[in-house]
Amino acid sequence: MKFLRDTMTVFSREATPALRDPVSLVFAMGQPLLFLLLFGSLLDTSTGTGTWQWFVPGILVMMCLVGPMGAGHSLLVELTGGSMERMMVTPLNRTAMLVGRNLKETITLVVQAVLIVAVAMTLGFRLYPGGVLAGLLMLTVFGVGLSSLSFVLALRSQPSGALFWVVTQTLMFPLTLLSGVLLPLEQGPAWLRAVGAVNPVSYIVDAQRALFAGRFDDTSVLHGGLVAVAVALIGLVVGTRSMRRGVTTGA
């Protein structure tokens, strides 16, 4: 019960500013919406039938990368400002600190994803409710792992925070572009396809496209699910250890 209470305490602390400023949630979706409306419409015009079923899952994965990978920013601000140090001397459970922050990021991701799907439906996206729910669940699991690793990176980056931005910005674009989010890698050269094959995000993208098309029996769903669970487990284990060590040994 103490763990649950501490988790909700941290979640409430993290979610309250977002609830007081819901407009920021919409602004955070600016880039995915632009890609959806402009790039997606261009693809739909040039390729025709089935474009939205292929493109929308990719946009959701891109949004999952941008949000959770940048989740450590808020923790980094608290670390440099000293508020996190004050929290570390409280009796709050260290694992609850991580889970509470993850819960806030997860709910934010799900709300944004639902809004993106709603907009896409007005453009021609065909909804498969079961597949969409399964896809959002996989994205949630994947996002938990990414945000946990982002928090770890924030702890390791103090006091300057330079390491956090160098690593996230260096990884963001290769992981996104080499996963086939915007354009199919199958049409690229052999070396590009080989690099994409070792990119874990590409398996998530393939699984999302299968699920959003209602193809639950596709082997890519299994592969994507395994990658999502593996990233989540690694992130939670490493994140819990880092949070328990605290800010003093994390420097």
C-alpha cells in the first residue's frame, strides 16, 4: 500500500502542472500533426489506397520516441534546481518515484495517440478497434522502457545536463529514419536495409502497422511485442537501480 500511495503521490506531483496547462499537450503534438497532415496527405496523393493504414502507425511510433526519450528533461531540471535532491531525503519509495513519473508519461502518450488517431480518421484512416488497442498497449510498454532510460540518462548527465542532450539528439533521428517511419526501407539500398534490420524500433513499426490493419497473426506482432517488453524490462531495472542510488552517487 505504501508503494501505491507513493506512486500516486509522485504521479500527482508530475501530472498537476500538465492538467493546469492542457494547451501544452496539444502544442507537443505539433510536429506529429504536421507530418500527418502534410507528409501523409502528400503520400496519399502519390500512392493512393492504404496510405493512412501504413502511415499513421509510423507517426505514433515517432511520437513515442520523441516524448518518452525526452522525458528525462523534467528530471534534469529538478536535479539542477535542487528540488529532486529534497525529494530524495523524503521517505518516498525510490521505485515509486520512477513508476510515478512513468505513469504520467504513459498517460500523456496514450492521450496524444488517441487524438492523432481521431484526426487521422477524418483523413481516411480506417479504424480496427482491437488492433488499435493492442497497438497502443505495445506503444505504452515500449514508452515505459524509453522514458525509464531517459530518466537514467538525466541522472548520469548532472550537473551540466550536456550528456543528456548529446545522446538523445544523436539517437533520435537515426532511430526514427532507420525504422521506416516515413518511407519504406524495402525500397532503399542493401546497406540501408541491413542497418534497419538491427534497429529495434523497426520491429515496433512493423508490428504497429500489422495491428492497425487488424492482422493479429502477423509474425511482426510477436517480434515487436518481444522488443517492447525487452526495452521496458531493461529500462525499469536500470532505472530503479539508478533511482535507488540517488542523485549524489548518480553524479
